[in-house]
Amino acid sequence: MTNSVISPNVIEDQSVDYPGPFAFWLIAFLYASFSALTFQKLVLPLMPELHAGNGLLHNDAVYFHNIAAQLANRINTEGWGIWTLFPGAAAHVGILAALYALFGPDPAWFIPINAAAHASGAMLIYKLGGELWNSKAGKLGGLLAASCF
């Protein structure tokens, strides 16, 4: 019977497959979409002190929603010529108004856009770790930091 000794370099010699950038982006996108839908449609209605209706929080969420809904109504009655990217608020309100005009005034229509932006940020953090430290430790650090993001 031979007595095998594991050298300390065995762990370093093993190859770890990290997800590619697109696979990581897709995982982050799906996670952000699922989390947002769960919060908006299931969790928030259980907290009436925070819920302002339509899966929105009080204050600015309702304010932006109302501006987008009003612009969507005008688009549907007067035509797309009155649409503007900045309807007296930030650009996301203009984009939301266009989505409302196409699909109806449900704030959930903005979740894929928000999830894509969030997943893109996470992917950049993931890639940055590997670029700053071109080693397994850099890739792992980028993966951990992006996962926390």
C-alpha cells in the first residue's frame, strides 16, 4: 500500500472554469429580473406602509410613474409626435412612457431594462477583477465582487 501525500500545489494546479462574460451577464440578468418581480409583485403588497400601489414605493416612484402614465395617455390619444425623452423628468421616465404606451401602465415593463443595466454593471466588475489581477485570484475576486453587486 502506497502512502500518497498531497502537495500544497495540487490546489493551484487544478483548473477552475469561471463563467464567460455572456453567461455571467445572463445569470445576473435573470437573478435581477426574478428579484425585482418577486419584490414588486409578492413582497411589497404584503407591506401596506411601503406599498403605493402597482408594485411601487411611495414618493419618487409614484411621481415618475404618474408622469410616464400621463405621457403614455397623450401618446395614445395624440400620437407619437408628442413623445419626448425628457418629459420634465429624467430619461428613464420617457422610456417608461413609451413602454406604457405600447404595453399598458404596469411598472413591471421597466424591469428588463433595469435588470440589463444591473447585469451589465455586474459583468464589468467581474471582468475588471481579471483585468486588474491577471490570475486565478483576480478572476475569483471579480466574481465575488460582482456577485455581491
